[in-house]
Amino acid sequence: MGKRKSQGAVLTLLASVLLLAACGGNSESGGDGQSGTDTGKGTDSGGAKTLGMMWWGPDARHEATKKALEIYTQQHSNVKFKPEFMAWDAYWQKLPTLAASKSIPDVLQMDAAYIQEYVTRGQLEDLSDIDLNGIVDPNVVENSKIGGKLYGIPLSQNAQGIAFNKEELAQYGIPLPKQNWTYDEFFQWARDARAKLPEGKYPIGDSTTWDGFNFYQTSMGKSPVMADGGKTFNLDKDLFMKFYNTYEDFRKAKIVPPAEKAAAFLENDPKADPMASGVVMTRGATTGSVSALEQLMPGKVGVVNMPIGPSGGGWAQSTIFLSVSANSKNKDEAKKFVRWFVSDKDAGEALGLTRGIPINPDIYKALEPSMQPQDKLGKEIYDLSVEKALPFYSAAAGYSEWVDTYKKEMDAVTFGQQSIEDAYAKIDKMGKELAAKAGGK
Amino acid sequence: MGIAAERAAAAGRGASARRRKAAGDANLAGYLFISPWLIGFLLLTLWPIAQSFYLSFTEYSLLSDPAWTGTDNYAKIFAEDATFAKSLSVTFLFVLFSVPLKLFFSLLVAMALNRNMRGMNLYRTAVYFPSLIGGSIAVAALWRNMFGLDGYVNQVLAWFGIQGVGWISNPDTSLGTLILLNTWQFGSTMVIFLAGLKQIPQELYESAAVDGAGSVRKFVRITLPMLSPVMFFNLVLGVIGSFQTFTSAFIITKGGPVNSTYMYAMFLYEKAFKHYQMGYASALAWVLLVIVALLTVVNFAASRYWVFYESDGGKTR
């Protein structure tokens, strides 16, 4: 009897244990999906409307945007907002689930890196009929179009450059980087700076991400790594070997920090930021992001454009857009609001430079006299970059995993776990497979 | 339902239609009472499980509709995906070390807390207290600060003139820090052990002491066998839980450096919510379920050789 009873107990335990395992696995993969169900349902009661709006960014942007929304509600008493805001990573994790359940908020912020994908999937409304005369430069509007149609109103001018610690460079007698330096000059500058810096400090950071190399490849006159919406893939082997062999030598010569140290860096963290912690003298920065760095080390940051090659280098253009969901029930109201967002003086004042240099020249002029040092740096990056700028190249749709693989394989190189040649073979193989797949569709 | 059915049967073969109807009503009432749980289970657990099974045979990027691909996902997992093999080996390594370590450590603490001493309840509370914040993100963030390059651990080591490594940013030590964290989160396992220890009849120890048994002998001959069902329970749950470890890898190391802490659950998560390959991620989830189920069966099979049930009259089965 006792035996039978305990066998029964064991069976019950086994069954419940399997069930537990199933529950655990399931809640992990399904947890994020439910959060999006209550968004984007604009209630339509008479004239009163509620617009959902979603954006990513730092706290300053959140506060400024909420203030702008209040101003809009004051001016248009029938419109209320349901704002949702988060950090970059969370935003791009949440948006696909909202897209799957057709509940993207009426108005949403878009990035040049993703807009193509969402347009392809039919998630964004055509905004070509919004009159942007005198608000946005017609050339910029034309450049922002996808397939002849405008799916996002550009909000700001943005550019990629390099920030440097001007105080410490001067202290050690190292000449400051100059505008339009070439890659050769950049590498030589790093070698010379090494000789003057004390131990534990490094002139430049290591390079392990695809965009770092893509800058190099395109500046040397080659096509970008991904073109044609991902149907063409070209990772130039000669340039790849030359570029990463240079960094391999730099690691040995302590011109870049060791891999273990690099892995612990966290940008914009007061203690762990490569530059703010005083460990590395330079790092990449954009018009939109440099102000966060300046606030960590006030008065010490100088900027220069990306190193260039025969074709130029870096980029300078709009990368942040405001789009309207194709499934919105309040499209007209949303379009009206989007236009207001880039043209209203009060809105411009409330928003300041929290999304970079405002695209509307009138609003920028009104803000210029009261600009803070960190905002001037952003403008400086843009002004330095615009002359030699190449187009902004984003990873093509479906390449997010390749982007991760690229970094992991190059990390393995920096940790001495594999050769540059092996890393190239793996990255190149995966890229070509993705291109073949994109071409087959 | 069981009671109602028995009652209906007890009424004999000649039960009238009315009686049968009454039994049916009783059944209905029973179902109504459990319906909140039942509906929740069907809609929020069983249905998503069924859906994920279907999705595991498709390619589904969330932005477009699922496309049927047959067993392609599974074929790719086993034949081509080097990351699958890597993350599985990382996870096995993690389970292999963290489960025994945790069992050992929590038993040790449970034994220390199983004494009659003044203020013992206070000690028990104090030791268990950190478990209230258990596997949370806050603890993971704390761990990151402790084992970072300039973390507290290295600061303490520096007092002794030792230059510590970046425990988390070094591929050789990063998994170790996660195993340590998992071991440190011993609270609930320890409480179960403690309850088990309290169940062991005191007279066993007393009679053993009369026969001259020392404390080691008492532990090996009495405590371990009497505790084996509890140990088994903790082992099974520990293995299942460790296979699903996610928070620590996600918060502390992001699976890096160079995939050295790329746990299976983390791999699955990134496939689903970073690269939007929901079909492939679903297939991975089912593979995990099968692996965990197999290991659990193995655990149950092995248990007959070492788990001792008092109800069996003193023999391991």
C-alpha cells in the first residue's frame, strides 16, 4: 500500500514538474507581448480625441516632449495625449510586438536605421501631403523619401563625429585632431599620442562593430557593406585585413585598451564611460548624443569629424523622424500634430535641442542665443562633418543578427580567441547567405 | 468530480434519471468553482503553448504573417547553428556546477540554522531575508558592481596587493561569477532543507548516540537518508530552474564576453525579441522543454538508487 501511494506521489510530482517547466519556458517568451494591448486606441467621442505618442530618448527629451504636448492641448482643447516613452533598446523591443498586434500609437518617433523596415511592412502612413514649405529644406524632404513618398517628418540635423578630451591632450602636449584628418593621419596621431600618454591611458578605443569598418570601407571609395536593401553584400577582404591588422598592432602597442577593459566600458555611465572615466582620450559621438558626454566632463570635450578617405567620411543628415501609424484612427489629427511639432514656436522652445539641431531654421535661430555649451558641441560636429559627409548607412532589414555576430566574432579576435582571417570567413559567409535570401524574395 | 462520480456509482445500477441529473448539476458546480483557474490555464498557458508549437514550424518575424516552413527550424538548430551548441554547452556547464554547489551550500546553512539556540529565529530571518529580493534585477545589478573591473571585490583584493581581473569582462571568469550568484541565492532551497531537517525524528539521533555513533556517522547514516526525498525535490527543481537562468546573464554580462555566458534562455530571448525570429525561438523553446523533460526523467530513474522513503519500510527502491 505504502509503495503504491508513494509511486502515485512520484507520478504526480513528475507531472507537475513537467508542467512547471512548460510554464516557465512559456512565460519567458510571451512576457513582453501583453504590454502593448492597451495602446493606440484613440477614443473618438465627439470632437474630443486622444492621440497616442511614443518615443525613445533620455530624460531631458521626455520632459521637454511632455511639455510640448501640454502646449498642444492648451492650443487645441479637444486633443489629449497618451504619451509613452522609454530608452532606445526598450523602444525597438516593444515596437515589433505593437506592430504584430496592429496597435502602434498614432504618432511615433522613427529612426533612419529602422524606417525602411517599417515602411516595407506597411506600418507607416504616407505623409507626402503635409505642407512643409518653409519648415523643412526641400532637399532634405526629398532625401528623406522612400520610394518617392515621405513616411517620416525629419526632426533634426544629426552627424557622426569624434569627441576628444581636449584638456588632457593639451596637458600631455598632444596636438588636437584637425578637421578632415585622413585615416592615415588618424592612425598616426594615435601612435604619436601613445608615446606621450602615461600608462593606463589610451589615445583611441578599439573597433569591433560593423559600422566602424563600414565607415572605413566607404571612405576608401568602395560600396557600403550592405546595399540595395540587403540584396547586395560586399565585405572587402583586403581593406578588412588591413583595418583590423592595424588594430591588432595597436592592441599589442597599448594604443587601444585591452579587450577585458574594453568589455567593461559603458557609454555615458559616469564611472564606466571610456572617455569620462579618463581612460581613453577619444570616442565616437553624434550631434544628438555628445551633450550627455559634455555633462559628464564639462568644458573638457572637443569634437572633430570622422576620419576621411578619398571619398569623404562620416555622415551628416536627419536620422530622427516623426511618423504616423498606418492603423491610426486619427490620421488627420495626427498629421496636423506632426506638422505643428516642427513648426510651432512655443513647441520649438519647449523641445529645445533635445532631438539635435531643429530641422526648422527659424526655430533654430530663435534658440541659438540661449544655447548651452553642450548644444554648441552638437552643432559643431554637424558643421565640421557636412562638407565631407557620406550618406548614412544603416544595417539592412533582417541583418540585426549579423550585426551581433560581427561584434561577437571581432570580440573573439580582441580576446585572442581567433584570427582575423577566421572572423572574416564567418562574417562574410553569414552576410552572403542573408543577401541571397533577401534577393530570393 | 471524483466525489460526485463515486456518489452516483454508489446509488447503484437503478439510478434514476433525476439522480443522474443531480450528479450532473454537482459536476457543473464543481467546474464553475474551478473555472477561474481553468479558464486562466486554458487561455494563458495551454493556448500559448499550442501556439508556440505551431509557430515552431514557421518563419515568423512579427511584422508579417507566419509562413509554414515544416521542420526547417529544427533542422537548422541541430545541423547548422553553432550558437545553439555553444549556448547549450554554456548552460550545461552552469547547471553542472551551480546545482550541486547550491545544494551543498544551502544544506550547510540549513544545518547551521537547525539548532536550538537563543535568538535562532532572528538568525533564520536574517539569513533568509536577502532571498526576498531573490533573483531580481537589483541583485544582478549589485553583482555587476561587485565583480566589475573597479568593483568591490577587486578593491578588497587590492588591500592585499592582488591585482584582480575584470571578473565579468573576462571570458574565463564570467560564467563563474554567475554560478556564484546562483549559489548565493540559496534562500528557498535552504528553507525546504530546514523543514526537512525538522521532520527527522529526534529519537533516531538519541538511540544512535546511545550506540556510540559520532556526529559524522549520524549525518551519513541518519540525516542524509532521511533527507533524501527533500534533497531529490531540491535537485529536480534546481536543475529545471538553472536551465532557465536568464536575469543574471541578461543584466550582468549580456551573454558576453564572446558568448562565454550566453545561456540558452538568453539565446532564445534574443532570437525572439532582438532578431524577431519568433518561429525559430519557439523551436528553441520546445527543444529546451524536451531536454529538461529528459533530464527530469533521468533524475527520477536515478532516484530509486539513492532516495529513501520511510513509507517503503526502510529500503531504497
